[in-house]
Amino acid sequence: MNIITTLLNVTAAIGFLALTLAGPPGPPLGKLPMDVSIIRLIAAPRDFDSASVLTMGYLRMEFEGDALYLSENDFRNSLDANAIGIVASVEMRKELQKVNGMYVAIVGVYHAGPNARIVQGFRGSLTDIQRVVAISDPASPSRK
């Protein structure tokens, strides 16, 4: 695919998230999440502590190692400093498993400090996850 198709896919995913955040089902969300790159979350974690955020990255769900990585290469090379831990409810874990191993857009509450429920080494954690949408599957990338 070309760059235009890739941009359309990302725009559609973000649009989908915005639409799903705007209405039912589910409890009211209050204010909209901040659109923050995973790089900013890793570089300035205290700036976003306890904030509702929309961010993107490579999702990997593993026993005691659920995380959103900057890239698939960071996961494959165990660069946990380039990742944010994921703490999800049982129901949300089922949704996350469907997009495991893909690049995703995800909405949750970011916590800068370590969370006892995740493996140490990640740069904070996302909890209270409300939405997740696949953006790209590395098995069939949009650009080759």
C-alpha cells in the first residue's frame, strides 16, 4: 500500500476511537482523553500521571508482561524501557487478545509510577482501558 492508504487507515482508526468514545455503550467517560505519543509518555511520564490518554504502539500480551511497546523491534529485543505496562480487566483482556501482536490505538489512564501488578522495567502503566483499535498488523504491513 502507499502512504495515502496508510494515512487513511490511521485516520479511520482514530476516527473510530473518537466515535466510540462519544457515545454508548458503557459508562460515561467524562472529558476526552489527551492524544499523546508513546514517546512523550516515556520521556515525560510525570506530565501525564493519572491522565486519560489516547496513544499508539505495538501491543504484546504475555503472562506478567502485558505492555504497549514503541515498536515490534523493541519487544523482540526486550527493550522494556521503551514500553508501558498494561493492566486490564478480564473483559478488556479478551479485546486486547484479539489485537495482540499488532500496532494499536488505545485509550486508558496513564500512571507514571511503577504498579505492583506489572513486571518492573516498564515506563509507567495504562489502567482503566476503555477502547483499543488495531491500526496495523506486522504480519501484513501497510507499507512494504
